Amino acid sequence: MRVAVLAGGRSSEHEVSLASAASVREGLRAAGHEVVAVELARDGTWSSGGAELALRAGRGLLGCDVVFPVLHGPFGEDGTVQGLLELLDVAYVGSGVMASAVCMDKVVFKELMARAGLPQVGYALAEAGRPCPDVGALGLPVWVKPARLGSSVGIVRVQRHEDLDAALQSAFAHDDRVIIEAAATGIEVECSVLGDTHDARVSVPGEIVVLTGGWYDYEAKYTDGGMRLEVPARISETATATLGELARRAFATAGCSGLARADFFVDGETVLLNELNTMPGQTTTSVYGVLWERSGLAYPALMDELCRIALARAQRERELRH
């Protein structure tokens, strides 16, 4: 199989994407696939082998069977590149336009999950240029986050009401939609999801143990020694079963496909869904692949399966009448 791996992009997660894509390329080659590297520069241009690419609708991408868009954040994980790949008429790994956009916007995602009855922490939406919502019911501390960024970029922990406005202004520098979340008790636990929308399976759960900084921020995620992944997570069998079921339900409700990392807060038998990441990091310290390794699925086999899921989905969709 000939696979184009997209790396870089316009978001603040450009460097993380480059590191993730390097791991993906290595895994695909180990699985026996031909890999074509495509880099998306910070200015939005695409190039491969040192030559800028000209993209033509309906003409695929460099003769590849599948595209693996290893892109994080805006202009890569939010449905924009997925829409472009649809126009090119090429199979691609991961969720489609709608699911990618829904899961990228933390508020839209939480509203959809609430409608489906999935348990979550309390939250409120703040929008630039509009009055701040009443967040007294959320208590303190609260977390202030740009609604449409990943990798813990722009997050502020607010412990005093008088500090809320400054935290909002900091988050508004990244996004004009900001989510304010209540603090959750318990521990952070994640699991990896693999499969098609209504036929997905989950990995063994892993517990995030932060070793520096006090919480799971950007540095803890991507700095060696910043965190430890405890596998399996130190939670009960009942909580493990609940977590797996919630991960599958969230994946199906959002209409995801291929892969996602599901993040939770677990306190005893109480399990709260935090978010789904539709293109989780693939660096050497990233949770997604590690959890599948610990579940018995080697990284090259994981990369191979993701490409085959993408091909099968593209074939089904091409058979539909529009």
C-alpha cells in the first residue's frame, strides 16, 4: 500500500505533528507499506521531496492509496483538511469532516455528549465580545481553555474569581470561543479507541501520573520525564468496564472513525468523560500507541489496521448515491 503521511500544518502544534508523523512513517514502513512524506508548512503550502504540490480536485494525492493526516489542532484536526481530502477523492485515516469538527470544539462536543446522556464535568461557554457567563455554580478552581485547540495549549487553572478575567483574555488570544470547566476529582485515565463508528474496540486504560508541574500541561505531555503512564490504570474492574463502554458510546455518538483517544476523570466508581481526541499524538511518549502496545497490538500492526479501516470506509462511501 502506498501511504502519504501529512505532517506539520499551520497550528501551534506544528512541531508535535512533525514528531508524530516521523513515528507514523516508521511504523508504516515496518508494516511493509511504501511511505510518501508530505509536509505542510506554517504558511499552509504543501510539499513533497522538496517540490511544492499542486492539488487538483478528484485527482487523489501523489498516486497514494491512503492519506494519513498526522496533523494536530486547527487546519488539520478540525475537519478542514478532511474536507480537502474528500474533494481530492482519496481515502484517509481518521474521522470525517463532521466528527473531526465536533470533537475539536470542546463545547459542541460536550453539548452533544450531554444530549446523549454521557456523564461529564460542569462547563460554560465564554465568547469574545460577549458578557462572561455566570460560573458560580462551577465552584473553584476552574479550568479555562480555548475551545478549539489541543495538546493543553493555552489552558489556565483559576483558583480565585478575581483571576478569571485575565485567564479568559489569555485564552481569547488563541480562540474566540473559550470553555470554562469545573475541576474534577479523582485521577486522569485515558484509553485508545480503534475501529469504525459502530464497531470499535478499546485498549486497556492508562493512568496519567504527572511528574512535573502539578497538572497534565503541554510540557508534561511532550517533555521526557514530564509524566508516567501507569498501565493498567489503578481503577476497579467496574470503573474499567464503565470507561470502556463510555468510550465506545462517545466514539459512535460523535460519528468518529479509525482512531481516537478518550480521556476521563475517575474517582472510585464514578467515571466522567472529558474529551475525544480524533488524531492523538504519535510521538514516542504519546499515549495512544503505547496503550495498544500494552493491549497486544504492535505499533506497525496498528498503523496497518488504521489504513485498512480508511480504505474500507472510503469504498463504502463511494458506493453511496449523492
